[in-house]
Amino acid sequence: MLKYENLAEVGMVIRGYDFMGNKEAFIEGKVIAKGEVTIQGQYMYDAYTIIVEKDGAEFGREGEESYIPFETSMDYDGRVELINTCDNDAEIALAIQMMQEVA
């Protein structure tokens, strides 16, 4: 099993850091798939596929499909973090709306 392979499932939000020791450079987004990444029919690595919602380094990656590998040759603890465990955006929005109406 690879280091971060079982951290998240499809629908969860994760963050992957670009460089060790730099918490400002990261991509964060909802997992839309996990497993083998192939490019032009060539296996590359196993990873989470995400749609980037936040780009900490401001490289303009928001909205892009990107990959966070399950493990790298220069891996370290904390390279990938679980941000949100469920796909409940609609429920959260409804709860906020209901709380605002009551207040």
C-alpha cells in the first residue's frame, strides 16, 4: 500500500503540498477519482484526481483537473491532508441559510 492511498475517497476534499516545508504552495480540491493515472495511454503513477478549488501558490490552477500522487520518491509526513470528509455542499448551504433565517 502506498503512503496516502487510503487517506480519502471520491467526494472528499484534500490538499497536496508542492514542496516540503512550504505550506503556502499547495493545491486543494474535491477528489473525483483515485487510482492509476495514464497519459496518452502510458501508466504514470497512482494518485488522486482532483478539480483544483484552491491554489495556494497562485499559479492559476483553479478549475483544472490535477493529480496528487499517493506516494512520491521524496515523500514526507503531512504532504497530503484531508480537508473535508464528505460531499455535502448542498446540506451545508441549507444549514447556513436556515441559521440566518432564525437569527
